[in-house]
Amino acid sequence: MVDILLVDVWGGEHLYPPLSLGYLASIARNNGFSVSILEPNSIENFDIKIFKKILEEEDPTFCGFSGYTMEISNAYRMIDIVKEVSSKCITLLGGPHPTAIGMETFDENKNIDIIFFGEGEESFNDFLKNFNKPQKVKGIAFRHNGKKIKTEPRPFIEDLDSIPYPARDLFSTNYKGDTMYEKRPVGILISSRGCPFNCNFCNKAVFGYKFRQRSVQNVMGEIDEMINVYGMNEIFFIEDNFGLNESWVKEFCKEYKRRFDKPWRCLMRVNAVSLDTLKMMENAGCHTISIGVESGSEKVLKWIDKGLTKQQLREGFKIIRKTGLNIEGFFIIGHRIDTKKTIMETIEFAKELNPDFPRFFIFSPYPGSRVFDELPEKEKYKYWLKGIEPKLRSTKPISICKLSPEELVELWHRAYEEFYTNPKYLLRNVIPHFIREPFNRLCYKKLVNWVGAGVFRMHRVLYRE
């Protein structure tokens, strides 16, 4: 038996452990509750029968879920099953989807008892101290005598160092996270929250616009635990704006190089830091940075409100290329004003920038984003209630531009094929890397991508329409 069962939603592509649930598990322990984390995607042949059996064995008082729009249908199904097994179990839901949708979440599923809005750690901590008096807890909503009650909003957490490290001992080790560099396991963490930029496709409902940073020493303590207690072989910063505070990055690099010898990678804005800082990152063990390009059309970039032009992106890539860092480039097709012409501009721009690892995505309008808010009402709620697939293996996307879903999928495949059949990729990315570091795993990853997607068109096989 356990007091609190935290459930990672079944389905989708889960390459890494559920970090958000790890934070909540630590908070539960600090309050004297027994807690466990269920990770269906790490359990072989997981199904509803197994889930019901686990619920019966654990018999939790509280069962909590984190709701992402692309998986919300599955979250609702699992919440229904919790109530089917034990009507007395109190169901909790937090995360981006309910934070964006608000009180309407109760209408989407009648079996949700408590909703947590925004950053959940402080609200969860207060809830565990006052679960018999939920009206005292800021940042939540609950049902009482047939009514839906929302409490006072909770401000964003200013002191991120106050949040305990995730309870990594509760995570499964059976994850297939892309190592990029070393053998598994890969350890994920965040060093900051909030984004001051204004891209119209982004849901900032949880972390907001204000950038907040953990101290270098606090981050070092977590990395030390990840490497020396849990045996992580690679560190991956999964927040969007790792390099936003350049002085912090410099301090981090000095300390990381002094204490650790494990490779790491991060996501950052293309013009966030100087060449000197990029070289410090490389010297400290960083091997790859992920950059959001989004589009190769000036018109679309302006519409997105990215705050960057194609020339700025070119210049940023050029500076990064002066180091030995690899670049993972993110591109999106299917923006609301996209046409076949602008999508082809994006494909050509991807070939021009020539990132080491391109990632093409088909646009999805998530609640909490400005794009979603601007959609006609009849279009808004088609997406998650039908079940959004993170990959395109079984369903086609719903297009919000003038192209059909079928046309978007075809252009998605074409993007990979044209990129990898471009001689520039082989001549500038693959061959020089082999000459410079012939035994580096990244060399073989590039070669496999080039052969698979470019030569044998394996992308169409792996991601069948």
C-alpha cells in the first residue's frame, strides 16, 4: 500500500523519466507520505489489466497525473480507471493542459477531484498539509457538494533552489533516451524556468514569461547526485533557454569542468551567447546544442513573432560553427499561414544552415498558445479529444493551414529526404567528423541518419502513414 501514486501517462514517446513527478515525489516524502511513481512506458506489455492490478495492490489515497495536451485523452482514460477500481481514491491532475484550459478541465472529465494550476510544487506541498481544507491552498481547483471551486492564484516560484531534487530512486532505469554521445543512462534536469520571448506557438501557462535561474551550486549538487549516485553517463538540460544568462553559463562551465568529466548538451537561443562562451561550453564537455529555427520564410518568422530573422539565424549558426559543437536544428511546418511555397523555403533553409541533426515537426496548436486562442471555436477542440500522436505512425495530424494533413505528411517526409540527400551534409558534416574523431559515437549517428533517411528512405518505413 502507498499513500500517493504518481502516474506517468501511458502512450506517446517517453524517452526520459517524468521529471515533474520526481519533484512531487520528493515533496511528498518531505511531508511524511509514502509515494511511488508508475511509469507505464517503461513496463513491457503494459495494459489496462496491469494498471488495474497495480492500483489494487498499491491502494493509494491519492493518485496524481501530469496532463500534456498530446496525451490528455490517455490521462483521462487512466483517471476513469482509478475511480473504477477505487471510488474513494482522490485524483489529482496538473500540468500544461489543465493550466491552459482552466476550469473547463472539470467538464472534460468528471472523475478529476483536484486540479493544480501552474507550477505545482508549492501548491502540492500546501495541499499535503491541508488536504482536508483545500480552500486554504492557493493555485488549485476542486469539487465540493456539486460545485467547482477555484482558489486564489499562486505566484511563480522565485527561489528555484527551494525545490527539492527529484526522487530519482523512484524512476525506472528502462528508458531509451537518445544518448547522442555516451552509453545510457542519460540524466535530464532543468536549470531555469520561464521564457521572456513571444513565439505564438508556445504554451507558457505553467512557467510564464519571467526567466528564473537556479544557482550554479544548486545545479552542481544535483549533477553530482545524478553522476555519483545514479550513474548518469550524459547530462541533458531540457529547458529552452540554457544560455540566456551568459554570466551564469560562464560560471557553470568553470565549475562543471572542475568537478565532472561527463558530456552534456542543452537547448538554447541561437544568439544567446558569444563565441567565447560557446568555446567555454565546448571545453567543459558540451557536445551538442539544440536550436529552434522554426521556419525558412521571413513572412512566417515574423508571424511567429520569433524575434529573429533568417540573417540572424545564419549568423548564429556561423558563430557556432567556429567551435566543435554539433547543432540540432528544430523546424516546424504547417504554421497557420504556411503554404507549400513557404514550407519549401523552410526545407531549403534547413539545407543551407546544415545542422548536424535536423528535426522537422508538423505544427500542433496547443492550448495556452496565442495560435490556439486565435483559432475559430469550431476548430479548437479537435485535437486532444481525438488523441494526438507525438509521432505519425498511426494517425495524420489535423492541419490548421491551407494544406491538407496528407500534404503536410508528404512534405514532412520530403524534408528529411531532401536534407539527407544533399551532398553538403555528407561533405561538411559526416566526412570531416570521421576524419577528426573517427571513434566518436556522434560520427556514426550522422552516418546512420544519412544512409537511412537519405539513401534508403527509411523515414517513410519507420513513420508509416
